[in-house]
Amino acid sequence: MSGTALSVGALALTATLAVGCASMGAAAAHATRLSGLADAAALAAADSASGATSGVPCERAAEIAARGGASLALCDVSGLVATVRLEAGFGLLPAAARARAGPPP
């Protein structure tokens, strides 16, 4: 009987660890995707601010964010430098990423 209980306990522990590791991997992938999306939104805003593309910088950043499934939480354009902050949900938890784009200082 104790061998069965030990086996069930070991199986439960293994399953719990597997689910935890899979969740952490999914969260890391989501964070990477959101970071790349923030970079793209900041670049689009900076390009629009410099005149390389047409449009209003923060509107361009919001458009890029929406295409990627995120929302634009912050957009600040100072000269040719654009700073954006995107938010997107990961399950029940919020996730955010920030990026800055423009000419070198």
C-alpha cells in the first residue's frame, strides 16, 4: 500500500512540475512577443515623427499594437524620440512592455 501512495505522490509532483515549467515557458514566449511588438510600435512612432512615414506618431503606434493584440498604454514623443508602453493580458495576469526608438543620443 505504501508503494502505491509513494508512486501516486511522485506522479502528482512530476505533473505539477511539468505544468509549472510549461506555464513559465509560455509566459516567457509571451513576454518576448510583447517586447518585439513594443519595439515595432516605437519604431513606427519614431518614423512618423521624423517624417519618414505619414501619420500621427501615437496613432501609428496604437495601430501596430492593436494588430499584435495589445493596447497602447503610453505614448510619448519628444522630438524624434518615441517611447511607448504596451499592455496585453496573459491568462488572468497583465503583461507590459516598454520600448524607445529614435536617433542615437
